[in-house]
Amino acid sequence: MNRSEKLLACRPSINIDDAKKSRPEEDFQNRVLRPILKFQNDLFLQMFVRTCERYKINFEALTKQEQEIHIEGLFHKQPKLKALFIGVVISLFTIDEYEVYAAQQNHFNKRITQMLMERLKDQMM
């Protein structure tokens, strides 16, 4: 079993309605990004908790609105942190998936960041 086969085998399956035709970017998001984000979910949560500790943010003491602001702020104001989270996703791409990603890197980075922020908001708040 090669690297690509091993990576694909460890990803959780996600039920997406294939009835409607989606754009290639949406297909990549649903077929590649969402399963990777689901697979790495526990790691993302722990990374976020450790980041809050490092910046001495008492996340639980914040209101829901303040929590949302902090999640978005960390991704927008800390480019190294954002790059680290994105790197965790990219590291689980196959070579073919990386080629698709590389062709539209900025676009997919925005999608990854948005999906990560929504995951954190849903689970941390």
C-alpha cells in the first residue's frame, strides 16, 4: 500500500448529496477538505486550547460573542498560527490532491480557514 492509499484509507467518509452538480472547488472541498478536517478534529481542538493558554486567554470566561471574536482574531492576526493549522490539513493530501490545491492555493486556504473557524466555533463555544 503506497502513501496515497494509506492516506485515503484513514479518512472518514462523509455523506454529501452528489445529486446536484457542484463546481470543482466545491467537489474538492467535500471530497478532500471536509474528511481531513473531520479526521484531524481532535488535534485542531487541542491546538486551539494550547494557543489560548499560550496567549493567556481564559476562553471559558468569555461571552459567546467574545469567543467568536477571539477565534476569528487568532486566525486573522496570527499568520503563523493560521499557516500551522493549514499545514496540518495539507500534510494529509495525496500528491494529486496537492496539485489541485497548489493551482488555487489562496482560494483553498480561505476555504480551509473558514471551515476551521466554524468547527472551532461550533465545538468550543
